[in-house]
Amino acid sequence: MLFWASSETYRPATPAVQLCWRALEPVLNELLRQSGLADFDCQLRYVPIAMPPDMAKRYPARSKARKLQRICDCAPQLNYEVFVSGNFEQQLTEYVAGIRTSGPILSRLGASRAQIEEFEQILSNAVRHILANQLDQTRH
């Protein structure tokens, strides 16, 4: 399994979303390589949407499985305000909460319940690792 990310954000949320993305992507991919999911043939493409409420309706969540390509497209709407005014821990938690919504899609690509549970545990481990090692982030 390989994790890949981008985003659709309104400018004030962009720096925080990108910070979460840059912190998570290498850690998550390394944990996936070391896990039982290393051989699960799937690319998880994560494109979270962080738009203010008045714009959110024009950017609907749109997650789906691309079975032939073995791709999980995960594009949930995230809480815009968290990325504008929250602290790093809140932002990372919200960012990862969006990834957690990919479980049913991974199932459609053939992931077992045990694999999905392992993936969720990997996400939790990644968050703990990042929060423990991102010493330059402000904590409130």
C-alpha cells in the first residue's frame, strides 16, 4: 500500500493542511512498508477538502474505489476552522480523521477487516510519532 496526498483548500487553511501533509506522508509510508499492508496492492490517494462553510457546498466529498487501477480515492470534507485557528495537534487529528474514512473503500478493494484495523492502528501510531517528534510545533 502506498499513501499519496494533495488537497483542495481555501488559502487561509492551506499552510496548516500542507504542514500536516508533509509531516504525515513520509511517516505513514514508512509504517506501511514495515506492516502487513506492505503487500496490499493499493494506492490511497488522499485529497482532503478544507473550505469555509459558504464554499463547501461547491466542493463536495467524493471518495470512491477505482478497482481496476487499485486506487482508493479519499476526498472528504474537513473542518476548515480547525486549519485556520486550531493548534497543530488538532489539525493533525482532523487531517487523519479524514483518512480514516477510507476504510469502506479499502474494503471494496479487497482489504480484510484485519487489514483495515491494522491500517487504523498505523494511522494512530503515525500521529503519536509525529506529535512526539515535531518539537518545533507549538502545543497549547
